[in-house]
Amino acid sequence: MVELVTGHANKAHATAEQAAGLNAGILGLDDYVLDVHDKFKITVVSANKVTIGTGELVMQGRHVSQGTPEDLIVTNGSQGQKRNDLIVCRYAKGSQNIESAKLVVVRGTPTTGTPTDPALNTTSPLDGGTTYDMPLYRIPLDGITIGTPVALFNVLKPMSDVWDSLTQRSTTWRVPYSSDSILLTRIGDICFMGGNVKFNNSGQNNYTKAQEKLPEGYRPVTANTPVAVFGGETTFICYGGANGTVTMLGNPNSAYAGCTGVWRTADPMPAA
């Protein structure tokens, strides 16, 4: 039977199960750490203790919050043996359908060979599971030494980041050795150069600095990034730098030429 959840029913009727179903439908059926607070950052305190920082996560639609850092004890390792432990966020449904979540260290099996991760509870509560583990970190132990923890979770970026990745801007760029301009487009942090030009002059270039510069908002992350590769009856390449400087290689040969280029930028998005 259909039920209106986000509406007044003159009684308590919205359930945690319904909220979890909505979260899973919007965010997906995977498990995510949200991009806020410490994002459950781990700090190794000693040979048998780690601290997990603050954070928010969503596991199978269930929202779990850690408002203060928490210390966890790792069982001491043994000389001459290796072991993988896993730090997980464990969901549990107990008697009277009371649900809870806590951080747990799941101990692996010591071995003199290559250690494997311990088994986890993987039946989703959305499918009726009463215990479910979301892995956060692998803790490798070699003898009595704790190695570098390995993060096992994905960080879910906010909608503002998704919006930025889809935002589009365009401008034109005047080409060296030509009175023509070509289209320069940016979508998210990816820039595209393309078009046709007629070069007015010739001249051999060996990484010669051009007078023209790339506009702010479209400049590549690293130096010597090919931003405009011209083909046709010429071999001529323009390389861009993070400060907008353009260097040239080859000879435009007074030719008609097509251009292409794709690169990544870290510049702020230009205004509309």
C-alpha cells in the first residue's frame, strides 16, 4: 500500500527504514564517507592503538556520525608473523529491531606468508541483513610493528562539486602567426581547443615564446602542456604553462591548418 512519508499523518509514521531507502536511492547502494569534518582520518598512536577522527558516512543508506575522535585498540602482532586487520563501521540490528553502529577492529589471521583480509559481514540491511560491515582501513602488521594504514573507502563529493564539473565556459584565442582566432572551451576542469586558421607567416620555432598568452581560467596545470596542435600543410605546436605563457615549436608555414588540444586546468572557473 502506498504511504506518503514526507507529509503530516497526525501520527508518528516516518521510519528509519524509509529514510535509509531514500538515502540509498539518491546516493547509491555503495558505502561512502562524506566530504566533511576529518573524514575519519586515522592516526597511529602506538604499536596497538589508533585514533579515528570525526566524520560522517552513509552505509547502505544508513547515516552514521562520529562527532568526536575515537581510540581503537589493535591486538599486538607476533614476531615473525604478518597479519591484516580491518577497521570497519559495523551496523547491527538487535532485539526489538534496535539498530546501532560502532567502529570495530576485525582481527585477521597471522601467517608467515602473505596475509589476507579477514571476512566481513556483507549482507546489506536493505536486503534483510542484521549485521553489516563497511571497511574503512586495512591495518598491516609485520611482527609487532603496525604498518601504514590503507584507506578502503570512497569519499562522496558534494553536489556543488558535481555542478562545477558540468559547468561550461567558452572564449576565443588569437593564434600566433595568424589574424584568426579559435574556440577555447572549458567543461569542469577540462579545456578544449579547436578550429581552423590561416597562418599569415612562416618561421621556424624551437620552443620560442609567443606574444599571445592563454587567458585566466583556461591555463594548464603543468608547464609545457600541448594546448594547440596544428595539422595540415604544417607541423606547429603551441605549449601552455600555468602562468598563461605560450611557447611554439615548428613552422606554421603560411598554411591553412586545423587545430586540436585537450588539457586540465586548476584555474578558478571564469565568470559567466
